[in-house]
Amino acid sequence: MSDVIYKICTGKEWADALEVGVYGGSTDDKRDGFIHFSTQKQIKRVLAKYFSGQADLLLLVIDVSLLNPLKLKYEGKKGADKYPHLYEALSPSAVQAQYPVRLSAANEHIIDY
């Protein structure tokens, strides 16, 4: 597989996307005008910061080669990590794998790869 990026979403968001055939993003994505993604090294930080204590999550693995390169931008503050942002809806066909994310007894996220 070529380069990949990751999307953390709720099980309901993903089920709804599969039903309609496109993922338009979370409430935060829609507010910001793009879909937020993470690189592999950013996943744990994003889970801790934005999904603390939240269950029923999925980690989606997206094949970058299946996205429109003109709509995918790596952005962030100067000197900070650049996060992948997609400025269009995500086709479920770009998702190469999905993994459940659950909470441990210590309230930490565990990804079932």
C-alpha cells in the first residue's frame, strides 16, 4: 500500500457514511471546512486531546493515492506538526482498513490492529 493517513471517527459517523456512500466529516470537520486526518505518529496525541474518554471510535486507514492531491493539504502552525486536511468529502473506497478503538479500564484508548 502507498502512503496512508488516518481518520478517527465514531462508529455511527462511519455507518452513516457507508449508508449514503460518502463521508462528509464530523461536526468539527464541517465547522472547519475540511476533514481532519492524522499521520501515524499523531494518532495517540489526537485521541488523547480530542477524544478523551470517548468510546465507540474507529480508526480508518486511508490510501493517500486514492485522494485528489489538489484537495489534500498538510497544514499546521509554523514549527509544529503538519496535519493532513482533505478539502472535499471522503469516498469510502479510499478506506483500506478500519480498526476499533476502545477504552481500557484506565480510560486509555487501545487500537485493535
